[in-house]
Amino acid sequence: MISITGLTHKQKALMDVMWTIDSLDRVQAFIKTLPKRDRQDCLSLLEIAIQESTEQEQGLEEYTDAATAAINSAMLR
């Protein structure tokens, strides 16, 4: 689960709305409907969420690789 700390109430509300949308295309369409300042905030928040997701996925891949290596090592003993 992704967690972004230090958001204002409005930023949190915008993130909550974006999380309920089922595709990136629809999120981008939603962002285009917002006033300029909110668009800028949403684009920044979206970038942070994408970066956090990528980092989390990479961490899971590393965990999977380590777990597989441990299992293989145990099976060889």
C-alpha cells in the first residue's frame, strides 16, 4: 500500500478521488477538468504515486528473488 505523508486536506481529497478512478486515462481526463493549481497538485501527486508504486514493485521483486534463492538453497541441503 502506498502512503504519502504531509498532504493538505485538499490534496488528500484529490488523491482519494484519483484512487477511485479505474484507469490512468480517466485519471488524466479528471485532472484536465480541474483549475490550474489543482491540476498542478494532481500531476505532482500522480507522479509521486507512480514512483512509490514502482519502488514498491521493485522491492517485491527483490523479496521474491531472495525467497526463491532461500527455498532453492534449502532444497539442496
